[in-house]
Amino acid sequence: MAVKDSEEPKSLPQSIHSDTALNVLSGDLYPDGGLTGWLCVFGSFMGLLASLGMVNSLGTFQAFLEAHQLQKYTSGQIGWIFSIYTFLTFFCGILIGPFFDARGPRVLVLAGSILIMTTVTTLGLCVEYWHFMLSFGFCGGLGTSLVFTPAIAAVSHFFLQKRGIATGIAAGGGAIGGMIIPLVLESLIDQIGFAWATRVLALIWLVCLGVACITITSRLPTKPFSKENILPDLRIFRNIPFLLTTLAVFFVEWGIFIPISYISSYALAHGVSPKLSYHLLAIMNAGSFFGRVLPGYFADRLGRFNVLIITVALCLLSNVCLWLPASGSVPMLVVYSCAFGFFSGSGISLTPVCIGQLCQTEHYGRYYATAYTIVSLGTLTGIPIAGEILSRANGDAWGLIIFTTCCYAGGLICAISVKVMQCGWCNIWSFY
């Protein structure tokens, strides 16, 4: 439908290193830098600060709403608001990605910025469950998707050899946003109230999104509107490595939002002070910032899938060895927040470059968005499932933590399978 048979996806060479500034791949030139390229990275950083910053702060909103406006609802019911939000963030990409490939990022980022600003400015006015569902869940989810998808995809148009570090820097914006939101809300809610605290966030977001609208650009020429250029095409899943990569990301994203959403309420339930409980999410996002940048740097040198496999395995171990036995131990919760934040942060920065390694640049938006459309089903169900597990265990979080661990185990198996398919067992330690 959208991708002709002659355009079947092909895996890129295992080694993409070059000593030159220009990289040639499939007849395409990658500047791997330049003023426009790094401005695009900066714009993506700012756009993701505002969009993914909200994704990375779900735990703050969940804990606050459980204690205030929505205290008569269960954790599972409140979790649906944030599940709808994360679902739309990734699901809408199935149309946004092909549109980006055809027409570029400008219109998408502008429309998304308007919706995100609408969400942040109306959030303080919400008092009923359906208010939050419409404002945060639907409006915020669509707006975040319109900014998130082109912001990540645009970076790949300018970088090949340095794609890992460039994407990591851009994705680091989401971690910074995830630090800003808990700190701003925790500091200002008691002083000026929830409504005005969200308006302060709106002013910060206005600056960030304004920069994103100006600097996020595409290097490739636009294409005409047509069925082949705009509509999604699920035939790309005939590429088995791409299918397995999508499944790996599905399992990882199925689990990643559970600690993000429940770490603050978990700490509160175990007697940790409210201030530190909210700060745990900021600590997690601080670790995530370095976890997005540093693994991206090493991925360009050691192999993108290699580093992805290592970080997914370490996320699994963090949940089993640190979160599961933590209970009310403040030192263990702080160490867990740092460790899980660092290792899980690589998912945002490495997933795009791993997918980009399996397709041509002109089809990147379609591949990335289609993969995350499948992933969105995990983000839709992960938080409510965790909430139900928590409720059925009478508030004991061990089942929730085991579920998160199993999600990462599934992602690890799929990621290793891709490496074996592409390199073989004999070359399991090779660059890929």
C-alpha cells in the first residue's frame, strides 16, 4: 500500500563507522552535524522537554490526584487517564510518521504545541474525572504525539555516524522535563495552589515549544499527498528483525511506565515523607538524562543493539535486586531511582537508532511510528494492569514489581533474538 515491493526494508550494514564528516548510505548524504543539524537537535531537545517531560512525570500527577481531586477513585481507575495519554502519544504516530516523511515536521510540531499548551493551561481548572480524561488524556496525548514523533525522527535526517549521541542529547530533554515538573509542582502547590503551579509550567512550556517550532526541520524534500506517501503500511512487519525489535520495545514500554507512575505513591505507602516521595521521580529523571546521552555515545562505538541489550538486562536486575526488597528503605529507593532511571533512559535514545538501522532514511518516520503504534498497546494497558495487581494484593507492590520484571525479560529475549538473526551465534559479540 504505502511501500512498494521494490522498497522492501533492508538492514543497514553492521558497522557504520567512518572517518569522514559525510556518510554515504543508499545514495544518501548525512551531514553528521552542521549548524542546521545541531539546531534541529536543540529544537528536538526543547520540544521533548515539554512533551516527554509530561510522560516522565506521570507519577507526580498520579500521586497528587489520588490524594486530592480524584481521591474517591481507585489507582486503576485513575491510571486509565495516563494510559490513554501514553497510548495516544505512541498510537497516533502511525499517521504522523508517514505525514512527516512526506511533508516534514513544521505543521505537526506547531499543532502539537498548541494542544500541549491547551492541556497545561486547562489542567488547573479540572475537578472531575472526565475533565482530566479530556484535558490530559486525550488532548495531551494527541499533542505529545504530534511533537514527539517528528522531534525524534528529524534528528535521523542529519546524523548517521553520530546518530546515537545526537538522538540521546535530544531525548535528554524529556528527562529534564521530568525533573522540572515534580520540582515545580512540589515547590509551588502549597504556596500558590495547583492551578497556578500548572500555569507556571505553561510559561516554561511556551518558551520550549516556541524554540521547537522554529528549529526542528527536515533535510529531505517534501513529497506530494498520496496514498503511498501518507497511509501506513503494515507490510513492513515482513522484515522479521524489525518485527522482533518492535516486540522488544513493546515489552520494555509495557513495563517502563509502571515505576514512573507508581514510585511516588509506593514511597508514600511505605512511610517515606511526601517531599522525598515526589523527589524520587525527579531523581529517576536525573538518572534518565545521563542514561539517554551516555549510552547513545557508546552505542555509536560498540553497536546500538549491543548497548540496548545491556541496558534492558540492567533494568531487569534493578527491579529484582533493588525495588523488590526496598520496602520503606530510603537509601534503596534512592539508589533504585538513580539506577533504573539511568538504564531505562536508554530506551528512548537507542530505540530510534536501532529502528533506523533497519530501514532507509526516507522511510524512517513510517517505520518508527508504525513500531510505536504497536508499542502503544502496551502503554495503554501497562498502568491499569499494574493498578489492578496492586489493588488485588491489598496495596502490596510485590506483584506489580514482578510484572515489571517480566516485561523487561520479554524485551531482553526479543532484542537478543534480533542480534542473533543479524550476526549469528558465532559473531554474537560483534558490532551491531
